[in-house]
Amino acid sequence: MPPAYLAGKIDSPGGEESFDVKVSHRSSTLQANEDYTTLEMLCAGLARIRLDHQRVQDGTPLQSTTQDGPALPQAWRAARRRLWWMGRVAGLNWPRNDLNLFAHCRVPLSTWPVGLSLAEGDLTAVLLDGDELSEFAEEAAALAGHADVEAELVQNQTFRALVTCAQRNGTSEREVPRNYVRLRRLLIAEPVLSDRRVLALARIFPAAEASGELFIRQFLGTAYTFRPEPGKVRLAVCQGCGNPADGAVGNCPTPGCTGPTGTQTFETLDGYWLQHRATRRFFHDPGLVETRILDRLAELPPSAVEVEAWPLLDAWDSAVTFVPSAPGHPVERWVIDAKDCASPTQLARGFSSDARIMARRRIIVLPMHRDKVPGYRTDLVRELDGRVSGIEVLNEEEFVRQVTRRALQVVAR
Ligand SMILES: [Zn+2]
């Protein structure tokens, strides 16, 4: 029997945000990748449910308790949502609820109504063996291992797919970083893509796997989810950051954005691609300050300053090199990371200074909306102290001012 508290916790998947309406538009490689991701999430959820169940038996308070009783783990709910969308695309109403899905955890994966794209050997696996996680489920859960499992997986997979696409479409040492910058900027500039736009991108990035599948399709299929809607699609989007407005009234919820809501029309063949929430969270939103700075740096004379965006495929956000006016003058380089984080403490805890690039100054650049928060910079500097050395903190205006001043000195030299 499933833990008793599972009964009665049935919400409507349709009422929640949906991410994955792209089954018929995915290649088999991508499909398999996605299906393994779904199972990893589901198993991470099962592992958590089992842990909570043990705690109930031991009399230990549950961490995930809500007013209505124990909440199902986020990973389980995310996986169930993904399966429900797969079912919907296949014309099924499955899984109908949590108990229904729980029952399927006890039967071989090959019998699941949505037809999972898995290796043949894995199709015979069950997820629950009696009340215990099966070996397969244990291994899948171990691969997940993060509170927001889905977001972490999408973030890592998007980054890997981006790098692969950049590398496989580049034949020289100069082309690969150029591709990387172009694809990275795409994630920041275009949170929504029509399928016509995707076709145009496929012409720019034509490299394909031996199976014929384009690397750009794999990248976009990981970072975005497909929404079927042929013809003309009108979406409410923020005119500041480009994120879909999602029916939000008033201020744009993107940190630091004050853009008004407008509408954008997309001409589609079959539908459009919408950024996955993890792509938005890890690439698009923090990328806004990164591109703002890059655009300001691009205004400086190239005779004085060379700017490299995301050098060494993202060791830093930018490397700024002041061109020596005469041979023999030492090269001066600054590297920066623009960081748009809500918590300065967590920013510092997660920050590492990549030493592969030689630089005179290493700078964390804060967007203005973070630097304006009282105590933010003090907390950041305090938390950085002792963790990393030689890191300066500036806001984006201060940084651009200092680069400009230094560039003028170089030109005048
Ligand atoms: Zn906005």
C-alpha cells in the first residue's frame, strides 16, 4: 500500500503551469533524454515520499508539511505534470491522479500508457518493488539529488547542449566562441521563438549528428518547450525583458525590470517555442545585466579596448583588455562576472574565481536594482571575505565609468 497520506492529495494537473507540450516535435534522442529526466524526477520524488513516510513512522516532524497536511515533493509533481502533458498530446487523460501514477510505479515501464522512449533493458524495470524503490529507481533518484530537480537538470542540459552546438558548428578556434556568444545571446534576447525562426536558425547552424538530427534542434528542444498553435500568435510580453507576461498585471516580475506589458505577434507554421522556466531563471533573467554591460562596452573604441564575452565558454562574463599603445607596454586585463542574485550571501557562497584568465582586476558587477538594496553590498563583501581574495564589487554604472576612464587614458597614452 502507498503511504496513507497520498490518498486525497489529488490536484488537477491542468491547473498547474505546463512545460512540455512538444512530444510530436522532438527527435527520438531528445525524447529519450526527456523521458529519463522525467523518471529521474519521479524517482527523486518517490525517494522523498519514502523518507517522509519513514519520518511519520518514527514520529519525526515532516519538513514538507503544509496546512493541508504533508505536501507531495516538488519533483514528483513536476514529473507527473510532464507525464500528463505527454498523455494529453497522445490523446489520453493519464495519469489521472497521484494514486493512479503510484500504481504504475509497480508495473514495468513498458506498460505505461504514454510509451516511454527508454533503452530496451530499462523498459522491463519497475520503480517500486513492494514498498521499496527498485534498483533502477534508486539509481535514477541518485542522479537527481537536488531540491529543484527539474530546474537543475534543465540548466545543466541546456548548458551542455549550447556548448555542443557551438562546437559542432564551428571549424576554427575563432568560430566556436563566436557561436557560443550568439547562442547565449539568443537565450537572453528571444524568450519566445516561432517555429519559422527555428528553421532560420537551423540554416545558420546546420551541423547534425550522424542520425541527421541538428545540434541546434537539440539545444532549443532542451531550453524551450513547444506550444502547438499554427498561424498568427499574439502573446502578451514585457517590452523591457521580453518575457511572456503570463497574465500578470502591474509590474513585470522579472528582477530589476520595469518594462510595460505589450503584445508581440509571431507568424508560425505549427506553433512556437517558449523558454523553459529554468532557462528563464538561469540564462535569460541574469543575462539581462550581462548583455546591458556588453552593449555598453561595445560603444568603446576597439583601438583602445578589446572585449571578449563569456571567455573560455563562460569562465567569466567578460574579459576587457586594454590595448597597449606601443609594443612593450604591458597588457592590462579586467575580468568581470555580472551577478543578479536575490541573496548576497548565497551569491558569495556559490562564487568561484576562475584563475585560468590572467587579470589585473577581478570584479563582481551588480545590477543597479540589487546595489540599491540597503545592506546588500556590505553583506556581499563580508561574505566574500575569507572565501575568495582579490575580488572587487562594483555596480554596473561604476564599472562602465571606470572602464571608460581607463580606455581614455590608454588612447591618450
Ligand atoms: Zn520585464
